[in-house]
Amino acid sequence: MPNDLPPLAPRYPSPPPYYHGTRIDLRVGDLIEPGCLTNYGTGKTANHVYFSASLEAAIWGAELARGERPGRIYVVEPMGPF
């Protein structure tokens, strides 16, 4: 007797979705790279990019980011090892 039930989906996708919080207005395909000015501090150059599997951490990052624009949360995809 075949099992007609749909397969159970994993609790978290593999790999999990990753999020980046900022006030910058990005478009699909834009790259977030080290070497740009940071969202935090005063004109320092970023040596790395923050991203998280936690939506709450990305929201916090957007809230802490400099600027007057509204915070934005993006689903991001790492382009290399991390």
C-alpha cells in the first residue's frame, strides 16, 4: 500500500534563510561587500558583512543602522565561505 501523504518538510530549509538588516535601499542582485562604509559608527570601512539566520538579529541591525530611512530586512545568499 503506497503512502499517499506528502513528505514532511524539514523544520528549517537547508541552508537556512539568511537575513541582512540595513537602511540602504537594495535591489535584487545587488552585492553587499566588505570595503564599503559601515552602517554603524562614523565613516569607517567595513572589513566584513553581517548576516544572520535569525530574523530578530537582522531587525536589530536595521534599527542600529545610521540614517533616517526606514529599516529594511533582506534575504541574502552568501557567495562564498563564511
